[in-house]
Amino acid sequence: MALQGGCACGAIRYEIAGETLPRVVCCHCRDCQTHTGSAFDLTAFVAPDDMRILGRPVAAPRLSPRGMRTTLHACEVCFTPLYVVHEASPGWLLLRCGTLDDSEAIVPAVHMFTRSKQPWITLPEGVPAYPEFPPADDFRALTGR
């Protein structure tokens, strides 16, 4: 059975091949805080061929404060952000994990940019945490990409 999710209004649904969610990254950087309107972003790296989208998300290209090009894909009816295509991660869709139907199953594999996390957030023990972006080898090992 595939993993499923979608936007808040139901105009867009998606399925991800496989029964387990790819490893989830919890990013506490200021860019993610601003772009999500929240304290952090929960993202899973999904191969485009593994995701089937029912509906047509709108694409909104933007430049992050650090100068990285990203394209947000969201529902044009309710504006729920579904996934991002990021120039730093070619060949991947960065799924916004809160859009999964079974989002309570999300467990971050790594926390990054913890130097800018909100002070009221307590990180769980046993989960790797980095004050900035993890070293490339660590990131690949932790995310499986």
C-alpha cells in the first residue's frame, strides 16, 4: 500500500510508492521558519518517479534569503504547500511531511540548523542534531540520499 497525502481542501492528492516514509529532516533554519510560517520544516526526500500526483499544483519559484533557488508546489485553491524543488537537491522532491494522511508517524532522522531553533523547542535525545548543515557524508547516511 502506498503512502498518501494531499492538500487541506482535497483538490490535490498524492501517493508515494512504498509503505515506509523516507527519512525525515527537521530543519530549524530561519529560511524554513519564514517559508513555512512555523518553527521548523519537516521534509522527506522523495524521488519524482515514486510520487504520483492527482491534481495540478501551482509552481511558485522564489529565491531564498541565502540566494538559493527553490520552487514551491502548492494547491491553487487552499494554498497548502505540498513539496519543494530545491537547486541544492537536484533529482528530489522535498515533501512537506505535514501533508501526509498519517503525519503522526513522522519521526525526524536528523535536526539541522539547531543554532537558530526556537528556544522553547527541546530536541529529543538520540536523534542527531547539527548547529548548521550536517557534513555531506553524515547527511547522506542519515537521509539515505
